[in-house]
Amino acid sequence: MFMKKLNLLLTFFLTVLFAGVSFSQGTVTGKVVDATYNESLIGATVVLKGTTTGTVTDINGAFSLKLAAGSYTIDISYIGYELQSFPVTIGDNETHNLGKVKLASTTFALEGVNIMADRAKERQTPVALSNISKAEIQQQLGSQDLPMIMNMTPGVYATQQGGGAGDARINVRGFNQRNVAIMINGVPVNDMENGWVYWSNWDGIADATSSIQMQRGLSAINLATPSVGGTMNIITSPAEMEAGASGKFEYGSGNFMKTTISAHTGLINNKFAASVVAVRKVGEGVIDKTWTDAWAYYMGLSYQVSKNHRLEAYIMGAPQKHGQNL
């Protein structure tokens, strides 16, 4: 009899204890939305400040968090949005509804961008390179397409086809120009889809080129274009050209005629420089139906903003008509 009374008393005590615990809980609810578009934010974080106790919003942006009775600060956050804090006091078996919580989007400052140089220096940069000056281009290129000047550098083979102006290609260490990064003033000009270089688009640029650098093999240049063969950078900076004007007429086999007119201001007051080049090419071709009728124009403007900064603008084109290619 005594044991039965003891069991009943213990059962009553535990029942009262658990009932007290269950009744001492409350619930915090709400819905998290975008402050601008009023759209539900799925997966927003709802936590007690300074703890790891919390929950996330559902597909409708709603949340429900059970807490023991007491006072708390609830932090609500979402990636790309400003955090909001809400002080709440929960009573026994009470539901506290925060309503619609609107989070405003925010911006984040990114780390600085490192700009890497794309021109190597002899005996300083660990890469095989060749620099070709303006004088060498004028003396050895003649009326050929610009890639032909690269035949004077080791490991480079350039060919020129009959037909249209600028129908040339280069190979560097056995790799064709799909695997060679071609740049004009540091800007890649390889086709974005197949990596090929259409030199006909840049016909006439040879007469405006101040220097060329060819880096053979892989280099430290960060480009999307595959450059396992090497990197060729063509510089046409007006600020590097000597002041003056010139005209040139060239005649070759197949009644080929090329007329070039160029003018350069040089650097004026250490600030401004301009270059203008116009080229006219006509010819019947050595082989039948390989005629050429082409124009090319180039204009470059340069303004020295400061010691380390310069603004440059370029306009160029090479419209042409031609017969068959060989």
C-alpha cells in the first residue's frame, strides 16, 4: 500500500514538472520579404543573438521558432541584405508574431583588382622574347602583310596567301595562331569562338606600328585566349611616334600598287599626340583571279593624364574587295 502511494505521488510530481516545462515555451513567427520587390526570401536565417539557436525561412519566406519563456534579441539576415534585429519577450504558451520583416539589399566592397603588365623586359623577364622596332619594320616589311615581319624572329614562321589583303597567318613553335595570343595595344584580337586571327581586319596597321613584342611559349599574361604557343603584342601608340608626315608608293609583280600616306604630331607639350594613316592597295595578282582592291585607315589619339596614366582612342578599318584566295 505504501509503495502504491509512493508511485502515485512520483507520477503526479513528474506530470506536473513536464506540464510546467511544456507550458513555459512560446513561439516567434513571421515572414521575411525583400523590401523593394516584396518577394519572399527563401532560406533567410533567423537566430538568437549570440547563439547558434535558430531556424530558416521556408519556400514562402515564413518561419516559426520555439523558445523558452523570456526576453531575447532575434537577428534576421540573408545574403546580400542588411541584418535586422528584433527584441522580443515571450510568455508562457505565447505566440509572438513579428509580421512581415522587410530586408533591404546592400552592397559589398570587393577587393582591389591587380593589373598585370603584358609587356616583358629583356634580361629581366624569364621568357623568350623578341622586340621589333619601328625602324626594322620600315626597312624589312615593305608592302607585305604585318605578320611577315615575324619571320625574322626565332621559332616563328609566317606565310602570306594570294588574293585579299591581310590573308596571312603565323605559327609559333609549331602552334598555329589559334594558340597564339595576338594583341593590339594589349587588347586581344583573337576570335572569341575559335581563337583564329583575321589579319584582313587589321590591314594597314603596319604603317602605324611603333613596336612589336613576340613572347615565345607560355608567359605570365592572364588571357582567356589560349597562348601556349606565345604572345604577340603590337603597339601603335601615337605618343611614341616621331612628329612628321610621309608618303610612300610601292609597285610589285602582278601590277600590285600600294600608296601610303601618314602623319604624326609627336608628343605636344608632353600631353597630346595624334597619328593618321591611309593606305590604298590595288593589284591584278600573279595568278589569274587573285586581284586585290583594298583600302585601310587608322587614326589614334593619345592624352597624357598623369605620369602613370594615359587615355588613348583608336579608329581603324580595312574595307576591301578581292578575287580568290590561294
